[in-house]
Amino acid sequence: MTFDELQALVELHCASLLDLPGEVYFGSLDALSDSNGFAVIGLNPGGSDLPSIRENLARYRQSAKRRFSGYLDVCWHEPFFSHYQTCGPCSASLAANGKVRQQRHQKTVELIANELEVDLRETLALNAIWLQTPSAAALKSFLANHHLPKMDQLFQQQFFPAIDTLLSRCATRFVLCLGNGASESAFSFFRAALGVPLDKIVSVSDDYRDGRYFAHEAEGFRRVYFGIAHPSMHSIGPAGLARIRTLWRELNPPA
Ligand SMILES: [Zn+2]
């Protein structure tokens, strides 16, 4: 998929949201056009003061890179993140180490990617809900204040159609959801939108917290959705890492 095609999807399905603050996509052009089959999907962009989704799309277009990852290359420190700037320590780290001074959330995702030998700069990276709020609790009141449907409904009506098309077009085999709560998590939103019954969810108990997943098949194509506890909620060891590795290997048998 090209970025133009992604933008057209956003304009088609999220037309009423384009002037609200937010961020759509923070992966690379390579991940869109020549995907590695892996996607990382959080709940929504944190922080405050981002410009509108419309401006976010225009900025992405201007600066789009073939190899890039919001988990490695973008300063998430505020107010820099919301101003599309890089703080001093992150600039220094980029020069010295080839990646920003990551927050725990970013480090967790990088750790998982390294375990799976997945290149984050070739990986789809986005959120389930593109509207920015400082927290999930604030997202609830943001939606109410803007007379928008509740999170799960809004996801199903506006974000899911665009994201589902994106995942299909990029032949995504594995979706890593950051957050797996029974409600208000990327994982639960996908489960509900895809109509997957609760008894199809496999719970993982290894030495990590609360991983869970389901597989969904459409038109003969199988995709696994794996939810880990939100990276900001636990130590850097991600939930269910051993199972994630097994599932990813099953989806990518050696040639
Ligand atoms: Zn920074």
C-alpha cells in the first residue's frame, strides 16, 4: 500500500475526525509497501497539543522515510513529541546510538521485536484510536465532550474499517496489541469488531503477566492478534513473550 492509499482510507472512514488532534501512522513507507507481516497497535497517542489528524497526515507525507520507526526514531518526551521535535538527550542518543532515548513503552516493543528478529523499521506501527489524549481515562471524556460515540463504537465504525483494510493490503500475519484488558484495549476492540467469541481467546500463562490471543481467518488468510498487558503497566519483560515467539515462528516457517 502507498501512503496515498492509506490517506484515502483515513479520509473515507474518519472524515468527521480529521480536524481533531491526533496521529495516524508512525511506521515506515517500507512497512506499507513491503511489509514484514508484523504490526504493533496501541490504544491511542498520549500527550497533548498534537495538531489535527489532517495536519498529521500532511506532515507524514512531507517527512516520510523508507526506514523508520516511532519506537526507535521519535522522541516521545513532551512537549517535544506533540510539536514534532526531538529533545536534546534524544538527539544525542540518535547520533551516538542510532535510536532515541526511549521511554519504557518504546523499549518494551523493541525488546519483543528483537526477540522475534523483527525489524521495527519495516513494521506497521499505529494506534487503534488516532485521537490524542493524555490517558485512556481522558479519552473517554474527550469523546463525550466532542459528542462522539464511546471508544468501542467509534473504533468499530471509523478506525477498524481503515485499519482492517490496511492489515489486509499489507498481508499482516501478526498484530501485537499493546494492552489486552477486557474493555478499552486495542485487543478487545479487535476481538469485538471481528466478532470473535470470548471462548476463542487463548490465555497465556508463563512467567509473564496475562498475555492472550486469538487467530482470525478471512478469505483463507490467517492472522493472529496477540494482546500483552499495556507496556506502561508492567516491567520491561512483556507478557507472554515465549508464546509470541512460538506463534510468530508458526506463521513464518523456514523456507
Ligand atoms: Zn526525547
